[in-house]
Amino acid sequence: MVCEGKNGYIFDPTNVTDMAKCLLRVHAVGQDARDRMGQESQNLVESCSPENFGSGLISATQVLYDVVTDE
């Protein structure tokens, strides 16, 4: 998942000009910004781990159960 400007840039994959503009933007921001974007992507991947997904699913199920049993 790409968050525009935070961990990358979104472009139309069918538009070569759009893709080229994004590549130029990545080059223009400099190494520090690219490193930050890489770290943001790593953080995003870690937050989407199977463990975190399972934990969120359990929490959502509990909320749904609580709503249904309170009626």
C-alpha cells in the first residue's frame, strides 16, 4: 500500500509519462527522504503482520458479539 508522499508516490501504471514523473520525483527528493519512505513502508508491513491481523479480527469479533448479545 502506498500513501502518497509518505512512503512513495501513486501513478497510473498504464501511463508511461506519469510513471516517469514519479521516478523523477523519487530522485529529486534526495536520499534522506527516500530512506524515510523506506522506513514508513517497513512500518506499514510490520503493522500488517498475521499476528496483528488476527488480533484485530478477534477484537472485531468481540465487539460484534457484544453488540448482538446486548440486544
